[in-house]
Amino acid sequence: MAHNQVEHLAQRKHFATCWSMEAVNLALEKGDVFKAMFRVNAHNRVEAYCKIDGLPVDVLISGFYSQNRAVEGDIVAIKVDPFSLWTKMKGSVEASPEKQLLHSTNDTFNGQDLIRPANFELDHTTASSPNEGREVVSLVEKLCTLITSFPSKRPTGRVVAIIETSPRRNSIVGFLRIKNWLSKKTKLPSSSSKHEHIQLIPTDPKFPKMIVPVKNLPNTITKRLDDCDLTLETDLIAAQIVEWSEEYDSPFAHVLHVFGRGGEVESQIGAILFQNSINSSDFTPEVMSCIPHLSWRIPEDELKHRRDLRNLCTFTIDPATASDLDDALSVEKLPNGVYRVGVHIADVSYFVPPHTPLDLEAQIRSTSVYLQKKKLPMLPPILSDNLSSLSPGVERLAFSIIWDINLDGVVLDRWIGRTVIKSCCKLSYEQAQDILDGISNLYYPPLVITSVNNLYEISKVLKEKRFKDGALSLESPKIMFLFDKNGIPYDCVLSGRSKSNFLVEEFMLLANTTAADVITRAYPSNALLRKHPEPKLSKLKDLETFCSKHGLHLNTSTSGQLHQSLENIRHELKDDSVLFHVLMSYATRPMQLATYFCSGDLTDGGEDWGHYALAVPLYTHFTSPLRRYPDIIVHRILAATIEAEEMLKKNGGKLFERCFTRLVFEKVESFHVQKALVDAGMKYAVPGTQLLADVATHCNERKLASRYVKDATDRLYMWLLLRNKDVFLSEARVLGLGPKFMSIYVTKLAMERRIYYDEVEGLSAEWLDATSTLVLNYYPNNRSHNKKGSSNKFKTIEEVAMVSIPYNMEMEMESEEEVDAAFGEMGISDSVVVPDSDIKPAFFPLVLHILSTIPVALHPIGGDDGPIDIGARLYMSSYFS
């Protein structure tokens, strides 16, 4: 982009001036504007959404002017538009004006009867006479009433200020577009580069195109520009947004460095880590100096303060490749028929003292990040894979929770404390499953075999009890890649979890719930907990509608009812597992993310503390301190709780014995109790409310980033798999249909894709709205069947469909030229000969409905010429039906 072009862009203001922070704070206090995170629609950047606490639906920020230079992840101040400007909710059917009237004469807003929505103004003041004594109705309550009364309308708004800029502004990945610049440079070689600009196209579609001043480019890039090196366009670039003034329709960016070719794995992984601010560097000498030498042994003095469980049969069950063994299990059958079950967690907090360089580094990283072929650990491997890992045959420090559980799954008693254990066996999930299946039992000690089977029987009872109490499971198959000896994926399979996975999960859930209960008793304002909000109401209604349309009954009133409904549907669809997987894919959409929080940071008395999916009032993370920082904090709070109990026991005798950790809690408020808790809290550095809230926020952000990394690397390896295959075919189910594109669920990959079929040369897309039917037909070399008034930029049929020549037809043709000629007659420039396959091509005309099964061909998109993605095309025969 040349200087005169940029100057042209700056001739007028493209955006409104943002409010001052003083004005924003005043408006926030009055309730005139809302503070929210700005989220962009990846499929349509013109649409963005903001979630306002208390509203059942998100507010739409539509159009670049309304978005006012906000980008993905910014914290913004938004002003909600008057009702008359609200838009129609997607997929809704407008009710008639008569049906939209509120007939109740008691419903009032601003002192006026709410009769017609057009008359409603979202002002802050409430006109009510002093004699009536009406309470001021908050803007949120007004909005909620409107949304409930007019469910077909979505509230809209505009950004009036950017309160906090997103960290994503500093981690932009994209491609430089230099061809136009080089072309102008060739024509005007004497022009100065001082004011010239190049365009940067981000790989993330949520971000706008950016302007990069040539004068600020790194020297290595400038030299390649001088050499007219066109391969620069294929390199992935790291950049950051530096400025976006109201005079420019695009932000200015500064290029930091080059990752390398976009089609190379290492470049892509580097870009993924940069984009999500993941630290992949080695640990510093200061951090490493905090860790004992590998020859370290447990001090005798430490053994005196712990319960000795070295003679107890404990063992680990983990993935076969795991080296950081967080948790071990044990079980004993008592004479009265009760089982004593133990969960023993690596005592990482012993090795990570508060406020040390090691602690600070663990807090900053917050979580281990798992790529397909390697791990980026939160803690140095000497600690996570050795000194703290519960490896077999070595004495290890642990934090243990031990329950007495009867055959009905009822916990009769429990003990919590620091221990020393010596694991006797390391089992993989596959080995544990072999034991449960009675396979290869000769390879394992008899006590381990008995213990695994006993634990499984107990876990079944606990699981059944948990679901009776209202828990929800949205279990669905996951993609597992198969790699060759060079680490290149050659195939993938859908993989579900086994009984051994569920065995371990059940006791980890019980341990986490127990830990949450105890730390909240002792430190009600300083407990680090994890909550899972209820699903989004509007999307839950969409799920109900989807099921109802297909004759499936779904009760979404509670998490337990939803789970039971899904189990009933699973039984109904036992002969159509693909449809059930589609339904489970739909069922995850309304779910919100679980997040960490500090108990003292929420003042709702525990109303919103619960975990929706687990159906428990309190939950936390205790069981994975080697890879999650919140677990280390929880260990410290537990240690302080046990220390306070010991202090109180010395002064008050049996009255205070296990007063916080025992099963039945009797709250005792006294000076001695509070002093013991404060002293213990100081000893173990239990964070204050504000500090703990900040830690929770950071951990939430890092956990989400690690999830994005996993999703991105999964997509990268799927892209590599497809790149190395000539053809990848799968069946797919149609999830959504419309006049321009369809959404599909690809069975083999358990993923959703879109196929766009508007403005394709020779392709007729007839949409029958009354029956929601799509008819696709192909007329070779004939544009007359494209829509009138459409643009002249027609796509080719190859962009929408992979047209195959039947294998037997190819055998009949004598030469490649004959094949090309046959397809040329059909207006097809490229074709594929597919040998016999289980996936058969479809024929034109193609008639589609919701949930139709269609054959599709998957292919890699991008790499050296754009962001990587997985594309889907219809798999069609050259024959016509």
C-alpha cells in the first residue's frame, strides 16, 4: 500500500471518538453503559458479540463503525441501542404485532405502560412519583424483560470506549502482501520508501487487515524486499498492533520477526505458541537453583511429620507415555465390608515454596501445554518427571485423601493429610483395562489386580450415584492421530474412553470435591474454587428445537434431566450412532466455560459458585499440581487448614480434632480459631482475596490459551495428514442448510465444516424455504443458471465438488487425454479417479434436507499462501442420475 493510498484513507474520520475514561467510569456507575469482552464472529468479522452479566443473550455489535476499532479480546464499554434498532435473532420467526403486545396492565417501564416496543427508550432515569414509592428498575432488568417478551429480537449496541486492550494485539500472526508494493517499486524506482506501506493479512479471520510501514520493518525483511524476494509472501510473520486512530480504517502494525515458511510444521507451531503467548523457553538458572539435586532423598525430619503409607499398595494409572505422574490410588477392604480408598497426589507444594523464582515461573506459565508430539511443562522436568512424580519403587511425598466408603457409595469417614508413599506399580490405561477384562493378569501382582477390580466396582457405584444426583456427561469420541517413525501423521481414528479412564476420573472428582469443601470451611473468603455456569438459554432452546424437529424429547430444566434425556436418546438412536454424535455436538454449544474464582471475590453468598455439569455446590482442582498452578495454591490452603487444626488440637483437645477436615462440620467462631487460621495462613502463604482473584483470572486466561494451542495443533496435524493423502473421503451429515451454504458434520473427523455453493459457474442452487430443501444441479458450461444480479466472480465447480470418474469408466478409456476430454465436455478442468471405496459419490441433481447423509472429500487449505484450514467439498460422480 503506497503512501498516497494511506493518505487517502485518512482524509476523513472512519470512527467516532472514544469516550474519556472519566466519562466511561461515570456512565458505568450510572448504568448507562456496560463493561464487556469483545468477541468477533470468525465466519463474519462484521459481527461481534459482548456478554453482559445478567442478560440471557449476547449483545450484537454489527458493523465496523459500531465496533469502533475494538479487536478480539478487548475489554470495551458498550452502549445498548434503543429497542427500535434491535435486530432479528438468527433462526427466529417474527411474531405478529398483535402477539407481541404485552397484555398485562401491571407491567411498566419508565412509568409508562409497555404497549409497543418502538416507544421504549433505554434511559437510566425512572419516572415515578414519590407517593408511589417505586424502586428504580435497573437497565439490566429492563433489558431482561424486553428480551423475554420479544425473544425474536437480539439487542444491539456500539462500542464507546476501549477500556483494556487485548493481549492478542501483541501476538498477531499473518502474511505480508508485497506483490503490489514490488510492482509499484519497479515502475517508480526512484520513489522514497520512507512513507511506503505494505499490507499484513492476519491468519486469524477475527482480526482486520493491517498497515505496515516499510521504514519500520526488520533489516532482514528490508533486504529481501530490496532483492524482490517473492518468497517473503509465503513466510509467517509475527507482528503487533501499535496504533489505530479514528482517521484510518485499518490499524498500523509493527513486524517483530519471521517464523519461516507457512507450509512447514515448525513454523506453524512457533506461530501457534506466539499467538497464544506460550512460553516455550528453557527454565532460567534462577528457577533451577530452587530445585534439589536429583540425588535428593526425603529428610528424616520430614518423615516424622507425615503419615507413613510406604507399605500400602499404591499404584498409578496414566497414559502410556506419561512421565509426570500426579496421582496414585489405593484400596483396602476393612473387616466390616467397608472399603478404605485413598487418592494420593504428588506434594508439589513442598518443592515450590511461595514467592520464589520457581513459584513465580509456575504462576506465570500456570499450566503445562500439550502439543501432539511434545509437552511444554509448567515445572522443570527434574521436578515434574522425577522428584515429585509418583514413580514406582521410590519413596515420594504426597498429599492424601482417604475415605471409608460402603457398598452404596456413601462416604462414612475421611482423613486428609500429608503422607509418604511408595508406589508399587505404574499402569497405563490400557494395562488397567486388560486387568478389568481379565487379560494378561499374570504380569501384575495379585494385590494390584484385586485393587484395580475393587476400585472399578466402587467407581461404578459412585458414578451411578453422581448421575442420580444430577450430573451431566457430554462424552463424545475424540480424534487420535497415528504417526509414522518420522513423526508424520498417516491416519486418524475416533477414540473413546475405556472403563479404566472412568475408574480414575471418578476418584479424582471425589478428591477435588472434598478439597473444595474443606478449604471453603476453613477459609471462606480465600478459597480458590472452580465454577461452571448454567448453559446459555437461547442456545439451549435451539437444542430443544433441533430435537423436537426430529421427534426426540429433550428436557433441559436441570443438568440431571438433560443427562437423562440424552441417555434416553442414545438408546433410541442405538442404530444411528452418527446422529447421536451430531446431537452431542449440538449439546456442547450452549455450555459455558468452567472458570477459577476466589470465594471472597463473589458476594452472592454462594449462589453462582456451583458446577453445573458435576451438579455440586463446590468444586476445585487438587489432583494435578505437576501441570496446573491452581492445584498448588489449593495444596497450600489445605496445608494451612491442617496446620490450624493441629494448633487448635494442642490448645483445645479433642473438641478441635479434625474440625475442618472431618466429614461433619460444626462451625466454631472464636478468637482462638481465627488466630490459628491466620497464623497457619501466613505460614503457608494463603493469598488474600484480591491477590487470589488476580491469580484466578490469570489461570483462566492461560488455561484457555492452552486449549487454543491444542485445537490449533490438532488442526495442523489434520492438515498435514490431508496434505500427504491424494484423496480423503468421508460421509457427512447435514446440520444446517440455506440458499448460500450448508453446515456439515464430518463423520470420520468428528468436526463441523461449511460448503459454500453460491455463485458457482454452472451450478444451480434452488432453495425451497417451505420444506427447507436444497436442490443442487449442475449445468456444464452454462452460466444462465446462476442468480441474476450476482457478481461476475464465479467460483468453479472444483471449489465446491470433487467430481470423480468411476474406476470402471477410467479402465475403459485408453488414454489420459480421453479422460481429460470427457471432463472438458462437462466443464470440469480437474478431476480425480477414485478406486473402489466404501464411500460412494453422489449424483446431480442432489436433493438435501437437514440430517441428509452425503459423501464429502476433505482437503488441506493454505500453508504457504494463507492460514491453514480443512476444506470440505461434495464428492460427486461425473455421471448424472
